[in-house]
Amino acid sequence: MTAASDEKPDKPDLTGSRVLLVEDEYYIADDLCRALEDCGAEVIGPVPSVDKALPLAENESLTCAVLDINLRGESGLRVAEMLQRRNLPFVYSTGYGPMSIPEALKGAAHLEKPFRVEELLHAVSQLSHRQ
């Protein structure tokens, strides 16, 4: 019995989900992208900056989003505002604690780095199945 076979049944089914991934750290973005795709999600991105994320958050047909707050020194909260205006659920994937998020944007799920990829997959699954 291997650890991989133990974990496989626990993977959420994200088939049909379109997930915007906003992350500026290449290796984190790559790991999250692969994990989401392995669960059947279509990943929009990953995108590393506010300028690239905003048009996608505004115009793409999305199920939900994964959003880092600090994007190369810029605040990703503008992207959170756009997602909120569109009534799209998202999860913060960040090194910042919940106290760094303005009250108006605190309704989203919050995963503080470092977190396990499985935690993110389950958060995305909950958001995807809320629709």
C-alpha cells in the first residue's frame, strides 16, 4: 500500500470547473496548475500580475479563482474586487494573514502559505460546487 494510492480517492473531481489562477511565484503556480488539471479543472492562467489578471477576472467565463495577494509587489486585491463585483467565488492563496484583507473583501476562503496542495484543491472543490 503506497501513500499515492491512499491519497488518490481523496482527490476532488473538478471536471467542468474553469479556475483563474493568479500567482506570481513560478514553482507554486506550476504545482497548483498541475494539481488542478489533475483533478479535471481547466486552468485559466496562471497569470503573475494584476495587469494580466484583471481582464481575465472581468471577461472570462469562470467557476472560481485562486488569488495571491502580493503580485510582484502589487496588491492583488484589485482582482478580488473585480471577482466580487462579478459574484465569482475565490480563495486567497497568500503569505499574508486574514488581518491584511480589507473588511469588504473578507468573505473569501483564505489559505495562508505554506499550505498543502490538497487543502487548496478541497477549497476550490467547495467553491466549484457552490454554483
